[in-house]
Amino acid sequence: MAAVLDNEELVLALEKSLPEISDEHAQAAESWFPHEWVPWDKGRNFRFLGGEDWKPEDANLNETAAAATLALLLTKGNLPSYHRVLAMYFPAFSDWRQLVGVWTAEDNRHSVVLRDYLVTTRAIDPVDAENRRRIHVVAGWRQHTEDVEHIGPMDALALLAVHENQSVIFINRLKEYADDPVLVSILDKIAVDDAVQASTFQAFLMAGMVADQEATVLAVDRALEEIEHIGADIADYDAQRELFSDFEDASTDASIAAKLADELKLESVQELSPEAEAARQRILARAKGQA
């Protein structure tokens, strides 16, 4: 059984993969600008500037698309929390600055374009959306001591690998309900970003298998165990969440487990401790929809 590294040693070991993974991300990533995808010609002033405030009849999306798009926006708007979890071990003032910064900038444009689209087209109540954004960001994601005390470097990477894969699945389901071609185009751009980001975090998990397969397998197991479906953490959103409750389920969770198991070649991993071996078996069972 390979030696187990402490957190500092593990981060240093992962840094050896930084140049290659950063290059791979840069080659796969697409350059696009949020302002180019917003139908500004559909916009008009609100009452404060002499126009009219939003009214229900302005809404131009079906209920499911509107509820799911707002859930996606609120999740993307909670980027500071995700950044803080990642920066626990990969801070901006280290060699990780470029990669973490690029990911943060890419993900931030998702909330920018979604909010601009929804407000410009009056697809949803902008006052309600802003009030929800403030409450959601203040509450944060894993912003309590008990939520992060077990998180190590591989946990942060595994959580985000799972999350980005979730986002791709959620967006692809949302596109089936989006009855505006412009919104579909926006969702396509976001999904491509999320898929590239998922691949980047998965690449670090593969590097982790080389550096410390024990920590990596355990982290992936915990991340899969703790999957929280998009929108599940939004306060007072039960009725809206019910509209898109089938976007993610046990089968989509299993597909993410299967993808990670395949990427990390978990079927053939050997020489694990009893604890890590049990975790490996749980991951493989999830991948087959048996957990």
C-alpha cells in the first residue's frame, strides 16, 4: 500500500500536473462574451427610470424552464462560496492562481449572461430573483465549520468535479423545456464551459490517483455520497423545485459515478486500505445504480 501524504505534501504533488492540465484546459476552453448572447432589443426601462415594472404577463418562459433557469442562476451566483472551498488548499496567491482564476472567471460569466437574459427579457420577476440571490449568497455553500472540517485537497477537487458534471446534466435537461432559442444558445455555451471544467477537475483526480490513491478514492466516495441536486439548497423554493425534480435523480447520480469510476480506472485499482477499498466498492456500486 502506497504511503499516505499529508495535505501540504499532496498539494505539492498535484502541482507537478499544473502546467499540463492548464494547457489542456486552455486548448479545450471556448472564448465567448456574455453581452453578445443577450437579446438587448427586447429590453426596456423599469419604473425607476420612467418605464414599467415587471408584471406576471411579461413572463415568456414556461413555469418549468423559468424555475430551473432561476435555480441555475442562483447556483452560479453562489460562485464565491465554491471559490472559497477550492481556495482552502489552492489559493490565488500561489502557483494555482492562474488555473483557479481562470475557472472562477469562466464560471462567473454564467451568472452574468443568465441574469442579463432573464432581466432583459422579463422572463422572471427581477425583484424576487434579486431577493433570492442575496439570501442564497449570504447563506452560502459549505460556509460553516462543520461543513468543511473533513474537506482535504482531493475533496475540494472531487466536489467540483461532481458539481460540474451535475451542471452539464441539469442544463441538458433544462434545454428540453427552454422555449426560447436564445436561451438554448446561452445554455449551450454554459454547458460547454462546464464540461471542460469537469474534465479539468477530473484530470486532477487522475493526478491524485498517482500521488495518493487512498485520499483520492475516499474523496470521490464522499463527493458522490454528498451529492446535492441543483436547487436543493434554495430557501423557500419547494413548489418551484418540484417542477424540475426529475432533472437529476438516482440515474443521473449513477452516471456521474460511472464516469468518474471509468476515468480513474477504479475497476483495476489495487493495494488500498480496507477503508479505501470499501469506498472503491461503494463507488462501483453507485456506478451500477446499486447504491
